[in-house]
Amino acid sequence: MIELSTTATATVLVVAGDLDLSARGEFPEIVARVSGLRRQLLVVDLCRTTFLDSTGAAFLISLADATARRGGVTSLRGGDDRTLYVLEVCGALDMFRVVEDHRCEPDQAPSPWAGARR
């Protein structure tokens, strides 16, 4: 599940569950909606993300690219080691500002892969 909300200065995208090939049908509409909002800051909350594959990584990369073309920044928060590793392997981790000091709310526990060794 992907939820989208906005503030006066940011777009916030919350991902719950798997961000993979099975969710790809949602990606084009979400990219279009995020681009249409034209906020300079995109915050992607991954606290409740349980799995990320290369399809999900490509989705996040397309969001970061669209935001950067508008002069904005994409911030990732709540991503576990495995999620960040997938983005690193794709050569895209530097497209994101990783918020390392973010702590997920108790009902938004990180995925079971949190702390997994690379």
C-alpha cells in the first residue's frame, strides 16, 4: 500500500508492505501525482516497508529523478539496511538524502530485515 499526503512544503509518500513487481501497476499514477504537486521536498517513509526489489527501486529512483529535475530533494526515512543496500547496488543511493536518525513509531516497526548484514 502506498499513501500520499502533502504539507505546505513537502509531499510525503508512505510505503507499507512490499514495494516490488506486484505493486508496479500503482507506480505510473503515483509518479504523475507526485510530479503534479510540485513540492521541493519529497519524503519517502519506508518504516512499514517489508521488501524492496529492483522494480521498487526503479520506482523510487524515478521519483527522485523527477523531484531533482524540479530542483527538489528526495529524502528517505525508516529504510532498513536491506532496502538501502538494494538502492546502493542499483547505484542510486546518492540520489536520496537518507535520514539516519529517524525512529519509526511503534506501530510502524521496520521490516524483519532491519539490521540484516549486507
